[in-house]
Amino acid sequence: MLGGQAKWKMTNVRQLELPQWRKLAERPKGRCLVPLTEFCKFTPDKRDLGMASHRSKARCGSR
């Protein structure tokens, strides 16, 4: 979205050891649970999208 001008490449928020996500993880007051029924993400070959199961889940997010 920034035309390649971001300070870092897009990463998965599950990588909490990275500085851009560590700040969110350190402040529990700014977090929330987001209910979901499905989501997608790239498969290892970066060409196809893998679909998650249709069982209800929740993910942590920030407000």
C-alpha cells in the first residue's frame, strides 16, 4: 500500500518477536478478540491461497 516505501515488509502478526508487533503485545489494554469463521493466507509457494476451516474461531487484534 505504500508503494514499497514501508519501513519493513509485511509480516504475520503472529511473529511477536518483531518490533512492529511487540508494542501491541506489550499493551493488553489495546487488544481485543475478533470472532471469525474463515480466513485465507498464502501457501508456502506464494501462488495459492490456503483457506482455513469453517469452524468458528477468534483472533487477537488491536483496537
